[in-house]
Amino acid sequence: DVKVTQSSRYLVKRTGEKVFLECVQDMDHENMFWYRQDPGLGLRLIYFSYDVKMKEKGDIPEGYSVSREKKERFSLILESASTNQTSMYLCASSFWTSGSMVTGELFFGEGSRLTVL
Amino acid sequence: GQNIDQPTEMTATEGAIVQINCTYQTSGFNGLFWYQQHAGEAPTFLSYNVLDGLEEKGRFSSFLSRSKGYSYLLLKELQMKDSASYLCAVMDSNYQLIWGAGTKLIIKP
């Protein structure tokens, strides 16, 4: 079974702290994604990566950065946490797809619920 | 702008059938996905439609009409374990997923 593991299920941080959210997948997937999930809103893409050391901004990258030094690991960094970053963070991975062979099935981690006080 | 609409919440009875609708307006179309998410858990893939018509997978079926920008997820013989949120997502012309806010399905005995 594909497994996407997020390092922390629940975190409580203070405003201004640096926060690291780690995600590891064991299926050799090329693509990895970080989303945030808030009540009443669809999943919003923060950053994604199609390859090692490669990153692309999603819809809401402000206040976040990412790191992908190894294929299996994709880290989300909040340089200076703020209360409006209180949310559920979901990591996902998928195989590379192209053109007419798009399936795009995402495999998600359990999520990291971050509270910033 | 790009938009995915689905009902916020639905209630159904165990053993019955329920249809969850999803309408979309996106820049291009490369397929529509349905995911299931139980409370406190990760979303899991249910179905993918890229051509018009009905795709059946056990108790779950998914329908797509590209001309109408419309899809539905049909759940038959409802079980209590089907209580979950159902997320609709469309892949646009840039192969990016646009997500609806999800439909919370409540199953009553």
C-alpha cells in the first residue's frame, strides 16, 4: 500500500515561531504537494514539486516555503507563524502523468493540524 | 474565475440511495475526481471521469457531462460507514486540481 506519512498530527505554536512540517512517501512518486484545508473552503494548494530540488508555487504560497532534497521527502516551512496559518495541512503524492495519460490520483497523508496562538 | 460547487451537507437513510452533485466552471478540463474523507482522516480516491457517461464501481457510481459542466456521485445501499465528506475536484488545462468545498454526508439509521 502507498503510504504518505506526515511527521506530526497536532502542533501548537506561538506567533513568530518557525514551523517545520515533514512529509515522507514510500512509493517513489515524482509529484508531491502541500495543501491546506479550512472549513467551508476547498483544498488550497500551497506548493508542489515535480522532482527533487524542484518547487512550484501553488495558489497561496505567501508565508510558506518548501524543501525537497530527496525524492521521498517534502517539507513545508512556516518562517514566522501567524494566527491565520492555523489550519489542517495535507501532504499528497502522485505518479508523474502527462498528456493523454492523466489520472492524477493523489495519495494523502493523515494531515497535520496546526494551531498558532 | 474557476469554480466548483457542491452542496454543503446532505442527509440520507441507511440502505437508501443518495446523489451528490458537483457543477464546475474551469479553464479547460482534464478530468474530474471524487474523493472520500472521513472525519479526521486523509482523503482517499474514489473515481475519475474524463469522458461523458457513467462509471460504476461497486456501490459507488460517478457520472460526467462535460457539456453541462456537471457530475454526480451516486451511492447505493448506504451504510453507516459512508458517513463522510465527499470532495469533487476538476483538473484544468494546466493539469492543476481545482477543489470544491466538499459535501458532508450524514447517514441516519
